[in-house]
Amino acid sequence: MAFLSRLSRPQRWLLGAVVLLALLLLWFFVLRAPEETLPPPPNPWAGPVPVRVVPAVREDLQVRVKAIGTVAPLNTVVVRSRVNGILVGVHFDEGQMVEAGTLLAEVDPAPYQVRLAQAEGTVQQTRAQLKSAEDDFQLYQRLFTQNSIPKQQLDKQEALVEQLKGTLKNHQAQLEDARLQLSYTRIEAPITGRLGLRRVDMGNLVNSGDSQGLVSITQTQPIAVNFTIPENQLVAVRAAHAQAQAAGNKLVVEAWDRSEQTRLASGELTTLDNQIDLATGTLRLKAEFSNTDDSLFPNQFVNARLQLETLADAISIPADAVQYDSAGT
């Protein structure tokens, strides 16, 4: 206590802080109970590796080329009106399958019916004029044989008959054009396929110069798949394609879904492109599928498998058993 009494107040505070720090260090490193050490979590790489053994089998082995493809309709048509007028009828449902020649819509036919009636009247009038001129020409021929009229009058009447014949042909052409324009008021499907979404509602004014059109039709039965192969597979594909054509057959192409777990459809290779794409070093191919069950949809992404040949009685193992390194398989 005498020692503490000789210290100043700040010195006593400093001494207390040093003693408190010493006690804390003694408790932390000596007197504190150690925490329980937990075992490390299980490591899947530290355990035994399961190995499954399957026998190699002798069977027919199909040699295929895998590629990424896109479904494309064989034909796509935007249905447009060929005449101007008010759309007075829409006779289809969106997404409907239609046959070629099916009535889709109607434009107001009244103005074109009037033009047709005018053209018919003009033709009838010209025919009457032609008949009168031909009767006069026959009369002038008899009079000319009797030396009752000069040759000039006969020639003039003959020229009038020929002129009216030409006028009649012109008016008949105008009549056919009026009849054709009237038929265009009935808008029919040009191909068989599936309709898209309607772009114009009934009551709107449509015209022949409208690029938007009324609706689009895509042919889905049959349908095509476009895919590409690398340049180094070109020789094998061309050889197999030529051999199949010589035998009157076509190479089989299968379309699989994105995950390659489900086969969507099976079709035939139809054609190869005429040049290799310099930017990608690939060649485009087209396959055709009947698609009667609508399993393929336009612009759908698919995995294409082109079957080149079948190796008979070949020894095969699962694909997962094949290991790859820098030298190959």
C-alpha cells in the first residue's frame, strides 16, 4: 500500500490497466477451456471410387455424325390482299391447320361487282356495233359485185369491221380483268399449313401494298431441319450420300431434343449445300421429316444425328468407356 501511495493518480490507472491485461491473457491462454474440435466434413474424393464393368458385345454398330440443327418450314407465306377495300369477313381461327384453297377472308366485293357490270355492258355494246358493221360489210360486198359502190367504200367498211374486232378483244380483256379483280375479294390459302396470329381485324381497310399481310402460313407437314457439319467430315458424308443415292435410298437423320434424351422424329437427308462457309468451316445440310404428329416446330432447336453406315458384327463398348487425350481415343 505504501508503494501505491507514492504513485500518482495517472500512474495508478496505468498499473491497473497492465494488471487487467495480464489477467485477461492468463485466462485466454491458460485457464479457458479449449473448444471442441469437430471432425472435417466427408470428402467425396477421399472415398472409394465405384467402378462398373460391362462386357464388350458384338453387334451391328451405326456410324453417326452429330450436329446442331434448327427446324425450318419448307414454305412460309404471308397472306396479303390483292385488292383494296374493307375487310368484311374473317373465316379462320389463329393456329388453325388449313388446306390450300380454304377461304380465309373476304374484302367488300361491291365496287368490283359494279366494275364487272360496266365491263359486261361495254362488251355487249361493242358486239352489237361489230354485228352491225359485219352486216353492212356483207351488203357492200353484194353491191360491189353489182358495181353499185366503189371499191374504196368496201375497203373502208372492212377496216371498220377489223377495228371493232380489236375493240371487242380489248373490252373482253377488261371484262376478264374485272372478273379477276372480283375473285380476288375472296382471299384463299395458297398452301396447306398452320396459321399464325391474325394481324388485321374485320372492318379495317386493306390494300394490296400492305407488307404486313393478314396472317402467315407455315408448312409443317412435311418440315425440314437445317444443320451443319465440320469440313473434315465432308468426305465421309459425301461418300455415304452418293452410295445411298446409287442404291435408290437416302441417309437417315434423327432429330433429338436439346438434352439428347428424347428422339423427336426420324427423316431423310435431302440435300447438301453447294459450298463451305469460309467463316465457320462448315457445310449446311437439309433433312426432311414427315412430321405427321407435329413433333417438330418451326425454329425449334434440335440435335441432329446423321447415320452414315452400319458396321455389321462389330465389337462395341459404351461411349462412356472411351477415354480421350491429346492423341485421340
